[in-house]
Amino acid sequence: MNLVLDTNVFNSKEFCKWLMNSGGEKYLPAVAYMEFSYHHLKKGNTQSMVDAYLTQLNVTVIPFGKEEARKAAQAPIGIWDFKENARDYAIGGTAVSLKARLVTNNQKHFQWMENVVSPEEVMEVKIR
């Protein structure tokens, strides 16, 4: 199954090593790419360093388009406040649009969708 990655999964060195050595399609939504880039740029890294790292991990940045926006807009209706978690809805909307599994350390923000796992869970499933 294809994986869509939330920004926070890159905090785990073990998961990053796993990404580097695992097969399958791994996507980083443009919104998560923005967050990831921001965190590394403020630490003094360059954009080319960020991009090289993602390439090394075999992660493809995927655009946020009309279909993803529709999924993100529909998700919080009647459930939560959109403005509080708009980036998470955009990330989740990308996973829903791709019919992919979302990997995150913050499953609470994605309770509105199915097929959400932690990095540990996806590594365990893929190893077996």
C-alpha cells in the first residue's frame, strides 16, 4: 500500500532508516513538505539539503490540488473546527485522495479518517 507521511514521522531516526530501505511509494503532501522545510530552514539548513534528504529517503513530494482540497474541506464538517487543524486536514485529504495509508505520530488529529497508523505500526507490518 502507498504511504502518505505526516511531518512528525521524520522525528524518528529509526523510521527514517526504514524509509530509506523500504520499497513502495512514499509521499509527502505539499503542506507537510512546507512544514518540514520550515523546520529545517530555521535551523540553518538549505532547501537543497532538505530536498536531498527526502530524495535519499525515497520520498516524493506530491502537490495539493483540487481533489485533495475537496477531501480536506469535507472532513471536518460537523466534527471539529477547521481553522485549528487545517494543515492536518490537507495532509489527510491527500491520503484519502490517493487511497493511501497515512503515517503519523499524531493519530488524534486524524480520527476522522480510516487507515491511519504510527511509524512503529507500519514498520511492524512491513517487516512481517
